[in-house]
Amino acid sequence: MASYKDTLLEFPCHFPIKIMGKAEDEFANVVLGIVTKHAPDFDVACMEMRASSGGNYLSVTCTIVATSKPQLDAIYMDLSAHPLVKVAL
């Protein structure tokens, strides 16, 4: 049975989430929408974007104030389920 101590993290904490996907116009907005759905206090100034060397992919890092493991799990599930997201770390 899972418990909230299944993680070494202590909440609340600053937690970076790295999301990679195709460099499409709406990718960053999709990521922002999913992240703010689960972390409404997310500061967009904490969002970093970097294009791949060929410009085909975009890496977005969102550093949130994580409040629980279930919150992080929900963010990762929603990100992974979106067709524009290739990887969420």
C-alpha cells in the first residue's frame, strides 16, 4: 500500500519539472495550462524554455512549489497524456 512517505521529498518544496515536445506554437501554452491546473500559484517567470540544436524540439522547465506527491503524480499523468508532450521528467 502506498503512503505519502513513499518519497524522500519534504513538502512544500521547489520542484523542477522538465517537459520536452515538438517545437510547435501551442506547446508552451499547453504545458503552462497543465501545470497551472495543478499548481495555481505557479509563477510563469519560473518557466524556462530551450530549443534543441536543430530547432525541432522544445524543452520547458517549470519550477513549482510542490505541495504533495499526489499533486506531482497528477501533473506528470496529465503531461504524459497530452499528444504534444514527448517526455516529462
